[in-house]
Amino acid sequence: MTGMLDAALHPSGAVCAYLRTVSRPSSSKKRPILPAFIPLLVSVMVLVPASAHPQCLDFAPPFKPLWHLEFCTQYEQFGCCDQKMDNMIAERYWDIIDQLETRGEDLCEDLLKEVMCQECSPYAAHLFDAEDPYTPVRELPGLCSGFCSKLHGKCGHVVKYLTENRLLQDTSQRDASTFCSLVDLQDQDYCYPNVLQSSNLNSNLGRVAEDPQGCLQLCLTEVANNLRNPVLMLHSGDGTHRMFIAEQVGFVWVYLRDGSRLETPFLDLSGEVMTTGWLGDERGFLGMAFHPKYRDNGRFFIYYSILVDSKLEKVRVSEMKASEHDVNVADPNSERVILEIEEPAANHNGGQLLFGLDGYLYIFTGDGGKAGDPFGKFGNAQNKSALLGKVLRIDIDVDGGDPGALQYRIPPDNPFLGDPSSRPEVFAYGVRNMWRCSVDRGDPGTLQGRGRMFCGDVGQNRYEEIDIIVKGGNYGWRAKEGFECYDVKLCQNSSLNDVLPIFAYSHHVGKSVTGGYVYRGCESPNLNGLYFFGDFMSGRIMALEEDKTTGSWREKSVCMGETKTCSFPGLINHHHKFIISFGEDEAGELYFLATAYPSAMSPYGTVFKFVDPSRRAPPGKCKQKPLPVKVRGKKIPFVPRELTVLDTNEIPTRPPPRKFKLTDKPATTPSLVTPATTTTSTSSSTSTTTSTTSTITTVVKPKWKTLDKKAKKTKLQPWKKNKKLNQQQKKTLKKRSKTSVRDKPKPKATDDLKSNALKNTNSPKNRTILHERNSFKWKKSQKHEFTNKTQTDLNSCITYKLLLVTYKSLRALSLTDLLHAYIPSRTLRSSDSGLLSLPHSRLRTFGDRAFSVAAPPAPSGTPSLLKSVTPLL
């Protein structure tokens, strides 16, 4: 029975399984022979409620479509279909309806639509049993026994249009129990329609997955490796989407969009930078920032440790430029020293550089080192006449031609510019050793929060803190550490007036904070607005969420997702312990840099990218168009090292179910259809009237086809890769416009209208032109009666225009009133009234899909709900 089940659900399952088995490497793990009690254990495990793991047929998380769906409307808020996929399913649906209508079979439109729309379900991969990368996708979704029995009893004849599997086709006509056992799922929580009713699967659908303790479960991808203590990653903001990763020893490497690294470093300061191989040495290449106009001027700024005369340690801030001959290499002779600060100890060197929205350069220095800021009466941090333990702000857009002169200007609104006891560069003070700061891009829609500057300030013995930098702010050190007092005398000083951190945590959680970023990317919408940061010593990743009403922040723990949660291609759920820094690419996606051994000489540094496995962005929304980069040197391709959740040899392919080629409809014979055509022509050049009357004496519906053979070749093939629908439609329309009317008969208006309805584009402007093919809901005798009585008069209106009326506007207007308002009274007869008084539910099958009607030019005083568009012919 098991073999029959596999053969029925997965076409060529045995062959595929064999091919996949022999293609696996010999080193792959062998599946052990299960003891006899294992089946009983499995049966018990099935009773456990399923853990939510939304997944689409393309082996990726679900999403919210950019625009509402016209056909599978129940999944327009969250699912696996965008407008293009929805239109493809609708086209297949209408093709099947045509076949059923031609053969005079029950249409079963509701049940058929339910089954076909399961491709759009957020649990589509489970419904089609597409979780195992070795198993081909099913052709029918998993159906619960009740729904399956209903489908078999009423609509078993439609199964032959959904699958080519002979076993399913045969059992669908005779044996309900066998058929339903074949399409059932072992996990009853995931079969349809149980999957819609399970609170466990739908309570937090579309949100970030959380464990029982409320920890956010995220996954990672490996981006770069083999780095020696990577201290920063940043982009140049020039539209190329290159990433620049700096190592503590003084190298800066260029990474391209394809993941490859250029063999030649962008910058090599290894001969100038002071650092050692000691574990935890804080000296080295520490900071870098690109000028806001780097694309035009090629300027960037660096922050690194130096040793003068073999004994005096300093930190240096310099300006450099990119080479005029190669954009991927810095000019080694372009360095201009802007600022040097003496360091009294080897630790607490600061190192952050960044530009604010005001265009000024911000420099973050440490308090000088040792422990407790022992320098002077109040320490360096509280001494505004010292540059250590500060946030400095300077204007670097000056002409630095004179080496002896000041290489920067003081912004006129710096807070202590007029204070003789303060350095004018000081923007904020009272910081201990701020390690990694960032500027918030702001909400993508509202720009709320844009320009805020977040920093992680490393603590002394008890607390680590996160601060938002404000002009003139005193951040408390050494009087305070976190929210608590450190120096009691200074802490009790009423003039302290310190700015409290937005969050602090004790050393039970971690001992060295690493500041991060507010996520403002596109690929993981659920993460928008969360501030991510970490701890260097404990390896813990944390997030803060803002309460927009109170302005307060609350912690949300971040965990690596479980194996099932991260079971997507290329994802991992682990990382190295020592979190050195965070980074952001040009598109706003978030990364962090970690190492397994924190030595400046150890090549164990890796860059990881955050991924939300619960929800992704709609297809195409996050597509970037980077500017081309001319590469002169050799590129080193990226080779991942981390073990992914899915075995690296498993390359899952999850195409949607195939579109089957339906058999041609039986041709109508002359005995069934008797046409009678009358054509009248006048010599007038301004008017031509054509009247056509067709008498149909059978219930067989003729196939809707265009008479253009060239247009027929452009029929949409939904599952063919790289099909460009919009370009084909444009070419077809151009060919039609060039073809002479004399060369071929003119297609009927209804044919043209149906072609437009089925071959819809993804453009929002064109979506309203989709035509509701609800002819199957009209009884054939009524439709033919209406056609025969009104065909002559309607065809006489050759200049009629197509009126598009959405069902939302028709709620208070019946179809009879509409036609009486725009068609002459002679066109409608009293006997037509019953046929035209259709309930509005007949017009709302597709939500906002337009209902089309032919009518003459509207008279004066036309209601605003009707809009005249292009001519019908």
C-alpha cells in the first residue's frame, strides 16, 4: 500500500528516488534499519501538535503580496502567491472549466477552486508534501477525509484535469476510500481544510517565530569567512552595493554582489597599524567611514592605532582617497592626517567613525584605558577639556593644503563652542568605551526615527549599556555605570544631569557589549524597527523594540532557530561565539561579524547575515540594480565553510505542479450550429454597419479562440521558466495592429475580451481589465436567449466604448438599471428583465475584478461611477 501511495502522489517517484540515491556521495550518512518498535513510536509522535513552519513550494517562507489577488483571494494577506502566480492558477482554472462546460459535466467550480488555490497557502509545501528534498512534489494537495469524500462524491470527474496519474484518475471515479487514502497526509494538522482551522498553525502566522520562552528564532547565512578579526563591514553608498570588510591587522577587502572577494585589498595599512597577536588586544585598525559624496569625490576616513618612536601610543584619524585608475583600490599616497590623540593605556581605544545626516564626521574615543578612568580628578570622560571619553563632531569639508594648520573646522552649532573650559570638538561626553555605533535610516514608509545615533558603551564591572547620542549629552561615566552609581561622590553631584541609557544589562548576561543597527532592510519585513546588538564575551544576540507611544524600549531575546525552523536552502542556525561588530549593506540588510578565536592574527572570522524564516518580502520587491563595477584584478569566489541545516548535498527543487495539456474539444458539426450572416455596406466613408446573427441549437459551448495564428503562439505557459509575459503581449499587439483587416476576418468582441482577461499583466493599471468569465454561472438557455434577442442591436453600435464598472460601485445599482441607462430602450425588451436582474454576488467572484458591458457613448449627466475607456474594436 505504501508503494502504491508513493507512486500515486509522486510521478515517477521510484525513478527519481533511485536517481537521487545514486547521485549522493559515498560519504553521505546511511539510513539505519529501524527496529520493529519504531513504527509504533512514529504513530504516537503523529499525535503531537504540529509546530508552525510556513513554507512555499519554492522552498522559501511565505509573504504578503504587493497587490491583492484576483482569484485566490483568501491568501492575499499572507501566502505563497503573487499576482503573476495567481493569474496562472486562474488561467488553468478557466481552461478546466471550458473543458467541463464543453463536455456537459458538472462544473464543480467552488471545490475545484479550493483545491487549486492550495498552491497559494502559506503551508503549501506541507500540503504538497514538499518538505523532503529527495521527494518529488505531489500533484494534488493533501486533503482531509471529509473534504476528500465530498470532492470524490460530487466532483470526482475533475481529478483527471488536475493530474495525469492513472491511479488517481481511476480511483477518483470508483473507489472513494482508496482515493482519499492516497491524497491524505500523515500529519492531519496540515491536510486541507484542517490547516486553516489549527490554532497552533495560525495563531502567529506571519510573525517572527518564538520559542516557549518568547525568544525570537532567526536563521543566518554565511557571507564571508577566513578573516582575521573582522572589526567592521560597511558599504560605500555609491550604488555599486560593494561591501568593504576591514581586518584588525590593517587590511580592507572588497566583496562584490556575487559574494566573491577581490584578490587585491582595497587598503593595506598593515605596516602602519599597531596591533599584536595577544588575545583581546584592542589596538589595531578600528574604524572607517565613507564620505556622503564618495561617489563623486572618492574620499573616505580611517581610525587606527599607531606607535610613535617605539614607545608613544596614539590613535590617528586620517583622510584618504580612492585611486583614479581603479575604484577598488585606495591611493596609498593620499593619506592626510586629520587628528591624533595620545593614548595613556593599551585598552579603551574607541574606534568608531560615522557621518550623521548633517554631513559632519563623528569620532568616538575611549576614556584612555586602565580601569575606572583614573586620569585626573574626575577622569577623562567627565573632563570636557580632554578629547578622550568623548563623541567629537568636526567638519572635514575643508582645504587641507597647509599641513601645519587645523585640518578640519568646528561646526557652528557644536554645544560647547563658546565654553573656554571645553574643547570645541566635543559633541557629547561621559562615555567609557563606545564600541560600534550606527545611524538609523528611519522607517521605510514614514521615516520615523531617521537620524538617531545608537551606541553600545562597554561597562566596567557590572553593567553594559545602549545609548542614543544627543547634542551636549553627558552619559554618566565614571559617575555611573548603566543605571547604577560607580563613583558615589560624582554620582551624588546634583549638576551631573546625565542621559540615561535606553537599555542596560548586567554581567550575568554578558561582559562586553557590541553595538549594532536598527533593521531597515527589505527582505525580512518582520524585523523592521528592531535594534539588534550583541555581547562579545557571551556571544549572545539581543534586540530592542521601541514602544512608540511612550518612547521606552524593551528587550526581545534572539535565538538561533530550531532545525525545522531553519530548514531552508543555505541557512544555518549557529555562529561563532565572539561577536566583534555589526554591519549593514546598501540595501539595509543586517549582518554581524564573529570569530571563534579573538586574535588579530587568527583567520577564523566569519560574516553572517540575518534571515527571518517566518516571512519574506514579496518576490521582486527587493530587487536591486547595482551600478557596474570594473574589476581589474582576480576575483576569489566565495566557498562557504559553515554546516547548513540542510545537508549541503541536498539541492531541493520545488516547481509548482505541472500544467497538463488538455485534450482538444470536439469540433461542432454543421448539424449542431447553423450560422446565418447578413452584411450591409454603404458607400459612406464615415459609417459601416455589420449585423451578424447566429442561431445555436446545442448546449455545446464553442471554444474561445483568437483567429490570429501568430497570437496563438504567445499563449502563456505558466510553469515554463524565464517566460516574459509583458514582452510577448506587446509583440502580439504590434503584430495585430500591422495586420490588414482585409487579410483575415475580424475576431469577435467577446473573443478579444476573453483574451485580455486571461492574458493579464502584473501592472496594477491593467489588473482592472481582467474580465469576469462568469458565463458558466448563467444557464445556457438563458444566455443563448439573451444573445439571440440583443445581438443585432448591440452589434449595430460599432462606436460603443468599453465601460468598466467595479462591483464595489454596483452594490446599489442593478444590471437592469445600468443597461437601461446606457442602451436605447428599443434594445431591451420586457422579457429580458428577469434575465438581467442578476444578484450582485454573481458579479463578485474575483473581488475587484471588473465587469464589462458594451454600451453607446454615455449621454450628458453620466454618473461618476462609470468611466469610458478605449473603443471596443
